[in-house]
Amino acid sequence: MKLPGLIDVHVHLREPGATHKEDFLSGTKAALAGGVTTVLAMPNTQPPLADGSSLHKAVSAGQEKALCDYGLYLGGSMENPDLLPEIADQSVGLKLYLDATYGPLLLEDTIHWRKLFESWPRSRPIVAHAEGKTLAALLYIAFMYDRHIHICHVSTREEICLIKSAKEKGLPVTCEVTPHHLFLSKEDIPALGKRGKSEVRPRLASRDDQRALWDHLEVIDCFATDHAPHTLAEKEGEDPPPGFPGLETALPLFLNAVHEGRLSMEDVITRMYTNPRAVFGLPEQQETWIEVDLKRGYEIRAADQYSKCGWTPFEGWTGLGCVERVVLRGEEVFRNGEILTTAGGGRNIAPSLTYQA
Ligand code: DOR
Ligand code: ZN
Ligand code: ZN
């Protein structure tokens, strides 16, 4: 079956600074293997993408190595509101880290949030990591500035219900949910052994939270992986960082859910292609599609993945709809497990964004 090239609006490619975890080459290979032809990359790199020179490092790495199309988020910091307007157009959006997670970009109070809302141009979206009560505060601030806000990785009943109410009031809010919050709950942590210890942010939630996400599918605009690769050694070592990889497992898990009747094919395409494009104003990729074999089930194994991280929380699960072919702008770039393209074929989509808040 032919599907459009998928879009993942939330991935961590770790470049610059932590290319032993992932880089533009391995991360975009993982994307293609997962049927994804556009990735939007997060700014919590080392250094974080929070000014022109750090952004330039990531732009060059992408230019040199990316195999699929990509966009870069800039990170809002307590120091950078004044310098952002000049470089905003080279990014696909502003990421606000409003709760503690991996990396140094935490914005401590609403004074800083407001400065960023004031300086960030309406030509690019604002996305946020905002959990629980933080989300309620953020919705209020976005309302005050009459601004669209995209909420990353919604994981609880409280959050999905807050977003539902905001949408019912007519606020321009959109959101994404990850496969790990849909398919795993905190009951699954023990089975992850040592690598479950630092798990992920937002943390895996209760069975009731998980059910609430499935019960509110209509509120979920996008499925995004929050592909957050850390090596197995790091996950199992001292002071492990939070994060799960996801690029290579999202589509097979969702197609499995289609097979089980929990989702329709249209539910998947809407949330992994149509809505991501509409929410972020992404350009069309001409002559681009993927082919999946819906009859082909297989065992998910980290050993088969292109990500450098070397593990998956879905080891041994059954995936469905093996990605057989990926065609990007008329060129076959992936077939039956093999990457067929050399580095550099991916485009930075920042200049062609059509978003307007
Ligand atoms: O678990 C997480 N890992 N949550 C985040 O928000 C960041 C991410 C990372 O960069 O590793
Ligand atoms: Zn986050
Ligand atoms: Zn993330």
C-alpha cells in the first residue's frame, strides 16, 4: 500500500554535541526506515540551538548529512529573546521548555515566557514542553497574546482534557501524542529493566491516563515520536538520561493498531501527514511516498535499527506494515531495509514554511 511520506514534528538528532547518540546521518536513516521523510529536530543539543552560531552548526550538519527533509527548532532561553527575531526564519519554530527535562533550556518563570511570546515573530509557530499545571498556565499566556501554541507529548488525562476545553473555547491550540504514551504505561516500566529507570519525560503515565488519550483521539492533532536516543550504556549506567527512541517503531505500532481496529488508516495518515503539514505550514514534497506491506508482520528488534542508540522500549513487539520502499522527490532512497542514498539529499525546509499565526 502506498502512503504519503510521513512527518515527525518532534525528534532529537543530537547534533551538535552528542553525535555518539545520533547525528543527522543516523537519525535521518532511522527516519527513512520508519517511513518518515520530514523530521523537525529539537534544539536541546550541546550547545543548544539558541543563537545564530549554534543554529549554523546544525544547519551545516544537516546540509552535509541529512537523507530526508528536516527543519530545526530554536530554543527559547532566558537570555535570547532579543536575538531571536533575526534568525527565526532559519528555523521551523520556537521550542519552550517549561518543565525540567534533558538539557539546559528550562524557562523558570512566566516573565521569561512572556518575553519570548513578545519577541517571536508570527511567521513561525511556538511549541512547548508543558506538563500538568504548567500547561494550564501556558494556555492562559497564549490566550493573552492571542497566539497559536502547539503542545508537545501530551501524556495525561488532565492534559488532554485541558486541551479539549481550550479547543472548545476556540483557542488556537494543537497537540501531539507519542507512541510510547499511547502504547505503554507505568505498569510497563519493570519489564524495561535497568533502561526503564530513567524512562522518559513526560514519564509514562497510569493506565487511566493512557486510556484517556485513546478516548480523546479527536483532540490529538499529531502523532510525533519524541525520538530521544541515548545509548544503551547511558541508559543502563550511572545517572541515566530520560528518553526513548521511536522513529523506527512508530509506524509499525500504529499499523498494528489499525489491524486491531483501534485506529483507522485515515486516523494515522491524518496525524502523521495531513495535520503536521497543516499545523506547521510545511511544504509539499513532490513525488514523495512510501510503500508498506500491510500483511507483513515482524518482530521489532533493536539490532535491525539504524539509530545509534542500540535499543528500543518495544523490543520483541510485533510490528506490522513493513516499510518496503521510500521515494523522495522521485528518487528511491530506501528499499527492503537498505538505505539507497548518500548523504546530503535532504532539504532544510525552513525557508519554505507557510505558517502564519
Ligand atoms: O525524555 C525526554 N528526553 N524528554 C524530553 O523532553 C527530552 C528528551 C531528550 O532530549 O532526551
Ligand atoms: Zn519534551
Ligand atoms: Zn523531546
